[in-house]
Amino acid sequence: MLIEKYVDGVELRAFVIGDEVVSVVARIQPFVEGDGIRNLTTLIEEIHKSREVHYRAKKMPVVIKWEFIAGQGYQEDSVPAAGEIVFLNPFNTPTNGGFILDVTSAVCDEIKELSIRSMQAIPHLEVAGIDLMVSDLGDADTAYVIEVNTAASLELHRYPTHGEPRAVDLDIVEYFNSKYGEK
């Protein structure tokens, strides 16, 4: 049996190369925002349509879990109030239609430093994805490291559904070339 502390917040993936965080994304479970006019079915159709213009998101449509939605008090013909958020499934992974938001510039330096130290805790590791749960992007005291990924996906950073794409693959090449390349 494993007992873990429950940590509230948003899940982040910080991509660390050497002693620098080159990208941070937040993984958010898919949702729609009500407008008080359109029903849930229409809002979901629109979210599917909006994902068609995105290279990666169109390959991974939002998985709709009606039983999960019903647990929030909604049905297909429900009209959520303006500004009301309805989550479409409980998962924040891209394969379930989760949103990937670039938050690199919004994360405080102390959370980035925590990510760097987490990677450096594994000897000889030079590139990693650090998963964190964070309640406040500006407060490192709310950040908890969940995992150090030694073979982290580059795609999350290269193709976020919202925000600036980051060429972390080129950052890796540049890092190793500057560190080990011909001098």
C-alpha cells in the first residue's frame, strides 16, 4: 500500500536542459465554457471544430465522458450559464483531449529552480521533464515534484494547444553541441 499526500493545483511539465528550464506547460483537462445560450452538445461540437486547425490536437480529439459530465449536473441539452465551466472528462492528458498551455513566462524563478534541482538529483542526467503539482505559479511553496521523466515527450512543448510553441529539440541539440561539440 502506498499512501500519498493529496496536492491540489494544476499539473505542470517543466522541460530542463542542463541548468536551464527552457519550457513549462500546464496540462488541463478538457472543458467548455458556457455562454447561457448554447447547449452542451453545441459547445462540444465547437471545441472539436476548433481543434481541427491544430497540428497535434486534431490527432487527439476530446474524449467525452457523459457519465462524468452528468456527475457535474449536466446533460447533452443543458445550457451552462455564462462563464460556467463544464469539464468533459477527468483526464488532463493530450490523448484524452487535454489542453496544453505554455506557461513558461508565468512560472516564477523559484519553481524553475526547483525543477532544475530535481533533475540534478539524478547523477549525470542532463535533459528531463519534471512533473509538478502547483497551486500558484508565482509561489514555489505551493509546488510539489511528482516525477522526473528521463525520456520526456518533446511534443507537449513543440505543439501546445494554447501559447507559444517551444523548439526544445533544437535547444537539446544546441546544449549538447556547446557542451560536447568540437572546440
